[in-house]
Amino acid sequence: MSESNRIEYKQELTENLEKEVIAFLNYAEGGIIYLGVDDKGNAVGIENADKVQLLIKDRLKNNILPSALGLFDLILQEKEGKAVLKIIMASGPEKPYYLRKYGMSEKGTFVRIGSSSEPMPSKMIENLFSKRIRHSIRKIRSPRQDLAFEQLKIYYETNDKRLNAQFSKNLEFQTEEGQYNLIGYLFSDHNSLSVKMAKYDGKDRENLIENNEYGYESLVKSTKRILDKLEIENKTLTQITSKERKEFRLWNPIALREAVINAFVHNDYTKELAPKFEIFSDRIEITSYGGLPEGLSKDEFFSGYSVPRNQEIMRIFKDLDLVEQLGSGVPRILKNYPKSSFHFSENFLRMVFVANKAVVETVVETVVETVVETEQKIIEILLQNNKASAKTIGEKLEISQRTIQRYLKNMVSKGILKREGAAKGGHWEFIKK
């Protein structure tokens, strides 16, 4: 693999690393720098890899504007038995990026042309600056300023990381004026962001059987609760033969997790709208707001080119191991589901994953058996007391009153029961056939 418009080799860490990184940030497809590899692609290795990684993070954090945090990834690899550092850069959403010490000028701003990084012409700088996204969530003031971050601190500590006194500045929770911004608001313990998961009894939205709320708290906690709920909903079918044991799930768990993370990271929060999650009998739909990021085509999206809409969210999710590396999510989904699973519009991106048919059929059979068993238990209770209310039956069977009412309604429609008298004071009668 030779150097190209997206690949750069460096034998060692040099003074012009920021120049190469800036060129990739300003490039539509981003790029990759391999440190410890010569011009011909042969591994020469790097020494003190951990120290080098810390140095690179510090340089990219302090020497590049606008902030590149959340737009690069460092991955230590072994090639030909030698340590090689892979630096992945996403295409930045706030172009043009430039060297802090030289400002937004031809001397400080670079772009990728072929396999080299060249100074960006002043006209191109002006053009990119005029198109820059001025309403990024980093610049939007939080609707509240009395924010607390205890949940976030716990998640960082769980990952053996600690937030210091400057964490709100380091995580870019503040506007240029020093007030909390929308990022801080989203990650605070309490906010007004509603995150819902709906479950329907069928293939359409006619019969809603569950409507759970996972919002109004730190975005990290909401994300983890959605993932936990879907892990429960993702039923498993086990087939055991004389040779092996096979397990099949409603949806591929890796792809499903990536889709959830992708929805939270790339959602447009400027209108305080969250991703939506809907479970049907034959599929799951995950809808995020905002459509494709500006400047990213469908082909580039499917190829895994990364243009994070919310680099600050990406950075925190990566800190907490919710994201593995830039650009890995969509390719992982495509290993299990076709491109037709993605539905694009100007304002939305919807992912539709069809359920594994074999698992669906098994789940349906199990549900039918459960329904019959529950109906039998209801009959036994009513034989002892035909005036028993749905609440009383529910308490005996440890099932919600609403669910019992649904069973009773179904038993009436099937001609098993009929109601005599008013809701209060009436009783149930069995229909003789």
C-alpha cells in the first residue's frame, strides 16, 4: 500500500505533523498517517510508543484551530513485528483548520492534494470560512446554567479516568464567553431531552404496547439504558445438535449497538430532538435527526469516511469506550445488513433492521403458549371468584392491570367470557359451548 490522497507515511514524529493533520482535516475524505513506516510502506517502528501518543494528543489539542478534539484517533499496531502508530483523521465539520501560531492564512492552512499537503490558497480559505457551520452545539448557549455532572463523573471513574476541576473547559462544555453550552447541557445530570423507545404489537404503529422514556438525564446514561433495553429485546434462539450449539438473535448485536451509537453521536441536537427507537414485530427502526452531514455523499458514508456532526460527543463516547475508532460503525453494520437498510432524507436518517425470521417464529410460538397458559390461570381465578377485578387478578398473577384487561378483552372476543353488569358490582360469566 503506497502513499495516496488519504494515506501518509512517516518514519518518526516530526515538527510538521500538525501540517499533515490539518491537511486531512480540511480534506473531504479525511485520512490516515502511519508513524513508524518509511516512504515505501516498510515498517521501521517507533520507540516509547506510549510517550509518543501522549505527545501527539497534546500537540494536536493545543496547536490546531478550530478544536480537533474528537476528530482524530490514535491506534497502536504491530507491523512486521514492529510498533506502528496509526493516526486516523476525520474530515472536519468546521473547515478551514489551521495552525494556531500562524492563524487562518496560507502559511497556517493546508489541504491534501494528491499524496502531499499543500498551503491552501487564500480564496479557498475565504470560501470555506463562509460555509463554516456557525451553529455547532459548542456555540449554542445552554438553556440552563445550573448544571451538575455527577453521572458523567461516575462513568469516567468507572473507566479508570478522573475529571479534574477544569473538565468543563477540557470537554468543551463552555462557550467562548465562559457559559455552559449545549454540549454541557446534554451531558448534565438533568436536561429536557426526551429519549423514547416505543414497542408495537404488529408491523405498524396502530397498537402501542410499550412507550418507555430514557431521557432527561446525561446523554451517556440515556445511551447505556437504550443499549441495555435492546439487549433484553434482542431475543435468542438456541439450536443444539450432536456436533454444535448455535445461537441466533433477532438482530445482529454488533450492528445494533453500532446503529444506536451512530444515532446518538450524529444526531442534530440544535432543536433539542433526540434519536427515536421503535420496535415492531418484524423489525426495529432507529431514526436520527439531521440527515447526512454537510459535504458527505452516500457513497462516502457507506465507505466509512467520517465527518462527525458532533465531534465533542464523539470524543466523550470514545473516552468511555462507547466508540472504538473513527469511521468503523457503518462498515460494521454493512457486514450484517444491506445498504437498503439505510433511508435518507434531508432532515432524517433512518436505519431499518429486519428481524431474523426463524427467531421471530420461535418468539411468536412462545408468546402464543404463554397467552394460553395465562388465560388458563385467569379462568382458574374467576372460577373461584367471578367478581374478581382486573387489578385483583393482576396482583395474584404478578401482571400489570393493563395487561390483564387486554387478556380479558381478548377472551371476550374469543367467546370464552362475557361481562354481566356494570364495571363495579358486575361479574364474569363463562360462555357454554
